[in-house]
Amino acid sequence: MQLLTLNNGIKIPQLGFGVYQIPPRLTKKAVAEAIQCGYRLIDTAMYYSNEVEVGQAIRESGLKREEFYVTTKVFGARDRTDAKYRIESCLQKLDIGYIDLLLIHWPSGNNVALWQEMEEYVHKGLLKSIGLSNFYQEDLEKILKVATIKPVVNQIECHVYRQKEETQQRFESKGMIVEAWSPLACGKHNIFKDPVLKSIGEKYNKSNAQVALRYLIQRGIIVIAKSTHKERMEENKNVFDFQLTDEEISKIKTLDTGKSLFGWCDGN
């Protein structure tokens, strides 16, 4: 698996497995199959209500803890005490010793207090890295103003129909790597039959999904893909054996609408 280096020197797999909207009763099996397929970056969240099952799959995998890179997310803390409670809840539910990356899921509540408490848990060694998700403009600047530990990533909606190139440049100038949620646009815009992606994929014997993921990977973006079907997990992972040309990248750029497909603010 290809790795990227965060601003704190820690390496992160560039392709991960996400568990958003996977019911808890199916999560353990899905994560176990993803691990079998070779995924080591697993992305969950307090909001997803499946951290317990993610932790179970990791503990029962037979692999060493340090082989995994586990991300989860918190939000909505009222103050430092509430922030501590939420972080501890994530640690307890996952039950894997430490969390590789904790993100503030979206701006809500007292984000500054939550960030400051997250920094304390980095000093304790219970969080290895911390970052943001869906933070733009004023919300982002408020965190950067008080941060003594820089956010390593900002996870945002990013796919061929919302490419966010200028946003990526801005985030990278502040030391953050872009991490893409919904990199396949949740199947919207008929992405799996898109003629532009299809014509490119035929050259490499790759699917539309693989071309769409490859485009983001070549831009240096961390990609969080999701499926409950093992064959799709395998397909999504097999994107490191071909290289898009400049001409093909230019064609994919024409797909950008500049708008969210899910009603998120198109902030910068």
C-alpha cells in the first residue's frame, strides 16, 4: 500500500476503508474482509455508532496493532470536560490501545476546547495525530490560530464532480493533506457509467471506480473508499498499478461541477 507522510513525520496509507452507514451488525465482518483484502487504514466515527465493531475486527485480525492506522471522529463538545469524555469514549469503544488519527468531524459546539483537549491526548500518547473534517474558512482559521499541534489532514467531500483543487492547495500550504470522503460520489451522477471515465478505463482494463480513485491518488489525496462487498473492496484497492496521463487527467477535470452533491457548503 502506498504511504504518505503527514506533517508530524508519521506515515499514513493513501487508501483506506470507511464504515459510514455500515450497520453495527455488519461492520465487524466488513472490516475483517477489508483487512483480508489488505486494507490497513480503517476510518470510523463516533457518529457512525460502529467503533466497537471496528475495534473487535482489528483485535481479532491476528495482526499486530502497529500494522493498522485507525481514524475516528468526534464533534459537538461543550467544553474541555465534555471533550475529554468524548475522546475517552472513542478510546474505550475501539479498545485498541491508542488512536492513530482523531478528527473533529465537523464544526459544532466548542471546537477550540475540543482541539485543545485533543492536543493533551497527543501529549499522553493516546492520540498519534489529530486533524479536521469539513472545516473551511472561519472555522478552520479559529483552530489554526490556537493550535500548538498542526492538523495533519482535513477530510472533505472530494471526487471527480467536486475536485477542490484550489482548496487542496490552500490546505497544503497550511501543512494539511486532503482526505477524501465519498470519493466515488456515493454513485451519484451515474459515476459508474460515466463515459469519460469509461473511455479512460478501457485503455487500462480498469473500472470507472478505479479511474476515479486513481485520479485522486495521483493528486496526493488520501482516499476513503467503502463497500460491504468483498469484490468491490478488492477492486477499489487495485489502483496502484497504472498511471493516468496528463491528457486523461485534463479530461477528468472537465467533470468538475464545483458543487457539493450532499448539500455541504462549498467553502474554501
